[in-house]
Amino acid sequence: MQSLGAINLLPTTSSQHQRIHNLSLFTTHNPKSKLKSKSTRLGVRLSAISPKNEDGSENVASQSAASSTSFLSLLCPLLKFFGGGDPSQGRNDLIEVATSTVSSLARFPWGSRSINDSAKDPVTSAPNLQLYEFEACPFCRRVREAMTELDLSAEVYPCPKGSLRHRDFVRKTGGKEQFPFLIDSSTGISLYESGDIVKYLFKQYGNGRSPSVGLLESTVLTGWVPTLLRAGRGMSLWNKAGIEPSQKLQLFSYENNPYARIVREALCELELPYILQNAGIGSANSDLLFSLSGSREVPYVVDPNTGFQSGDYKAILSHLFTTYSTDNGNVSA
């Protein structure tokens, strides 16, 4: 079984990401032929790319994803209206923390601790996973919860509605604009469908473990709670976003932390790619986090483009919306 191994402290550059994108393995030259293809590597079938089952019947997972996407499309304008407007402006801290905390309580059993007995050294190797998602999507949340439990790190490419870059890549690579979308460059696997992604991650990196009880099933019942309570934060592109830095930021986080959620929402609204270093309870990354910050608390952001480092979520928000606004031309792209 292959392992992600450890994490490289040096962020992946835009040019390195481009080399990954240029691999013919992930390029869609003929959408019609790709719709007919299936992957049997590691027993994983790309159900999202194949809209029908082997017997010719309609793929239920694809139908469910399409229905959810349609529902989100209707929900987005309403949530944006109630979401408080410009995300860069002053916020009511009490409401922000309260709604994010209740969101965490709704997903309490999942996405808080590592269940892997990881022997990885978090200093020596880079993440091999690229996750295309957006923070407000409940099905993307399910994948991030699994990554926390498996203590996996990944390059995250936020795809908010109105995306300038990453949605186009997903559409050209996978054949459709659906999220989450995962690429594992260590195995050559690319997948839609959150359930398939979670099962794949546990099969490949779970050391024989299965997903936590209820992780997959609970999304329908409580997976929407953070999306609704947070009034669509992390769903749409900020109108002053557009700067893509030359080096990816690093975020130490775990999925169900209420303060980390607020930071991830901002990264999504700015469409800023980042290296997600999962540091849940029992994570192998906790020692690395402590060496950088003197604490094991998340969130913690490292911005190699400016030298900024902080574990204060309010300071992080201020830095992100000030530095990566199109009004600021001082960040090298």
C-alpha cells in the first residue's frame, strides 16, 4: 500500500502545479469516449464519469449529485443574501463563532481526530492529493472529514461559484463541473462522487480501516447544517478576489474546528489554493505545528509570499482579505 508519507514544508509552486495539470493522464481530449470509460484500479469505479451502471441502468449516485448541485444552485442566492454581504468587512464575532461552533456540534463525531496510527515524518515529503472543492458544499465536507480522520494532507484548490480558475480546470479534466473532485498523483486515480472518494481514501490510506460509523450516511441529515448556519460562507467568489500568489499558503486545520472553518471559508471566497495540513487530535502533524507556533491549536496559517504567520483567526482574515484583494498590487503572482 502506498502512503502519502510526510509533508514538505516548502509549498508547491504554481509551476509545479502546472506540470501536474499537463499530465496527459488527467487531460480530457474526447469527452464522449471518457464518458464510456471506467477505472478498475484498486477496485474503484469512476461512477461520476460513467453515468450508467454496467447493466445500463442509471447511476443513482450521479443522479443524487445532480439533484444536490441543482439544490445548491437555488440555495446560493438566498444564502448570499442573508450572509452579511462583503466578507471582508467587519463581522459580529459572537455570531460568527456561535454559528460555527453549532455547526461543529452538528458534525461532532466526525472530522476532529486522527484514527490512523501514522508513522509518517511530516518533514520530508509532499502531499500527493489534489482536492477541488468549496467550503460550503456538504459533500466536500464529507471528504475533508475523512482526510482529518486519516491524517492526510492535500493541496486544496477552492472552487467557489464564480471561480476564475479552478472550476474550469475541473470541467476540462473530468468532463463536468461537479464537486468534490480528487486527483491522487501517486496512483493516477481521479474521482468525482464524495462517497467513492471517501471509500477510496480509506482503502488506499486507511491501513485496513473503514470510514467511521455514520460518516457517509450522516451527510444527508446533518451535513447541511454548517452550510445553512453559516449562511453560505465559503460558497461564492468575493468580487475583489483574483490574485493567485506564486507560492501556496499552508493551513494547519482539522475539519470540525469552528475557528478553522471560518478561515477556510475566506480562502475559498478568495479562491486561494493552499496546502492543508490536517492536525486533528492525535495527528502526526501536531508536533510540526508546535515547532512552528509553540502551540497545537488550529487554525495556523503560514504565508510564504509575505512571511505572515498567525494562529489568530481574526488576524488571518484581515491578512487574507487585505493582501489578496485586487486593490492590492503588491503580491507577486
